[in-house]
Amino acid sequence: MKPPLLFLCHRIPFPPNKGDKIRSWNLLRYLCEHYRVYLGTFVDDAEDWQHVAKVEEICADSCFVRLTPHLARLNSLFAFVTGHALSLPYYRSRKLKHWVRQTVAEQQIPRVIVYSSAMAQYALDDTLDFERRVIDFVDIDSDKWRQYAANKRWPMSWLYRREADYLFHYEKHVAEAFDACLFVSSAEAELFRQLAPSLAPNVGHYNNGVDTDYFQPDASLPNPYPQGAQALVFTGAMDYWPNVDAVKWFAENVFPLVRKECPEARFYIVGGKPAEAVRALANDAVIVTGRVDDVRPYLQHAVAAVAPMRIARGIQNKVLEGMAMKRPVIVSPQGLEGIDASPGTEVLLAESVDEFADLVLQVCGGAYPAMGKAARERVQADFVWEHNLPLVHGLLQTDSITLQERH
């Protein structure tokens, strides 16, 4: 019989339709091959309840807790009284706490893996005594809030700065208590080592993966674009503020310059739940699709994918998927973090308005015809789940060597 494992995740890891769920779903599937997994998680989107059965199929047992965002935000206010990060009471649940205690006791579970820092509070329960604790922070969430603070006006700048400070204090506390701490990229792990050098020995990373059998060029995919259009595409969850910020900046600053030289250009913003600020961008040349069943046709028939991220943490799956589909991807330095791709050969790197516009026009003119092949080869070399996930399994073993020893 497989050994038992507790897996705590801040959001139901299905469907894998956004960055954090792609990673958590593939991690869960892999761990279920080696353990009897007991999953504790939240459901924060009413549409996701239909997917509970899919997750239950592969788990030994599970606990799904409804999270209502506006009520969770009210719960966060308790952090002002207790002096904690707002993220902790946001994900606090008596139901989940009771389930964790009961399940660990009944199943005698010696190992826990936590996905996202806010879920560590359940693994640090004083009544539990795990032999092995591993956390996948994914990103340094505190640094994300720090970036938000720098780009918002008061009072939100103050609120986000407070969250950055308090959450980083908690992240360090968690890292001290866990046996291994993982991040989504070598760059993210190195930043955490710099911020908390005393914790460096137990800090590591594993790359995301891309299903390159699914994300592969296929000319038979239906073309969603009008005949003659030079389509640029941005993909992602469009209620996520860094994505909103990126498309607004591109549509308002870069795209008008492109249209002056290339009237056939069209900018497609493809992703679910577009915020009001995104919907307001729509016109004859800027198309906001909302959620689509399959992003591959939009990538397949685009002249280029763009990822003009100005605020970013960790790996951008939109960049990897565009590369896997053999598309030229025009990306900012923030969007390329954690992806060891060669600018000019495997991706196109731009930062300023003029740099983005110039590269878009070059691609529209037929430049970089060999880039797609090189981009896909980079993804196939570095971003394969089967190659990257065994590290996690090894670190969960009680006789595991440390990350420092692995280096």
C-alpha cells in the first residue's frame, strides 16, 4: 500500500486553466502515483464545484471548503487586530482545521506538502507532529504585494506595503519550520535566498512543465481571426491585476504605434472574467474574447504572442505555451523571469514602448521565421513535468538529503 500524504492547497487544483492550477494539478497527479493523498483545499469559484468529482477520483480522501471572496476579505480584517498578514485569516477555516487534525490522526500521516504560504498555518498546528514538511511557495507572494504597493496610490499603497511586510515575516517563519522550501524558478529561489540568507540551505525550485503534446502547432485548428488580420494575442486570466495592467499598457501605448504602420494589426485579449478596465479597451482593433474553450487556435494563427508584463512573479505560463506552439513571443524582462530562453533566438525581449512596437512590426513583416522552432525546443528541454517533479517526491522522504546537499 502507498504511504499516506497530506496535501494542502489554497485553491482546488482543477481545472488547470491558470498558472497556479496548472502547477498544483500536475503536482497532485504526480504525488497520487506515489502516495495515498489526502487533499484539503478551498473552492473560491462557484463554477469549480462541478470539478470536485474529478479531483476526488485520484485522492484517497478530500475536504473541499467553500470560500466566498467577500466574506474572506471581511475575515482578513482580523489581521489588523492580531498583527498578522491579511492572507492568513482569508484562508482560515475551522472546518478544514478539524478535518486536518482528524485525518492526520486517523490515517497516521507522517508527511505534509503545502502549496502556497497561506496554507502552512494548518501544517504548523501545535497538535500535529509531522516527520517531514515540504512547502511549494510557488512565488514570493510578499514581493508581489510590494510591487503592487509601488504601483498604487494611497491608501492601497499603504495596505499592500503592510501586507508585503507582514507576509514576508510569515514566509520566513514558515521556511524555518519546514524541511524544504520550493519555488517556481531558480530566479525566485535565489531572490528568497538573498532576502533570507540564513534559510538558503533548504531553499530550491522545480520548473513548471508544459504539455507539449497538447500545445503543439496544428494548422488544422480553426482560425478565429478575420481574413487578412495580423493578429497579436495575449492569453491569461483577465481578472488578475498584473494581466490587466499589461494589456492596458500595451493597448494604450504600444498598439497605436503598431496600427499606424500596420493597419491590419489586431490585438486579441483572450482569457476569462475580463475586468471592467479590460472590457473598456475593446474596439474594432482590440478584441476582448472572454473565456474560450481552447486557446490553441488563437496561438496557432497569431503572428505573435505578447507578454508585456510590468508586474510579475515566477513563471509566465502564457510565455511557455506560446513558445511551445512555435510562436514568436515578445516579452518584457519581468515576463521572462525564470525562463532561460535566448533573446533574439528563442524569444524577443522588449521593455519600452518603442522596443515593443518595433519588434511587433518586424514580426508582422516576416522577421524571425526560425524562432518558433527554437522556442519549442527550449520548452521541451527545460519544462517537462516528468523531469521536474521527482525532486518533490525525494524531498518528502524522511531520509532525504537536503537541498544544500543536492547542490
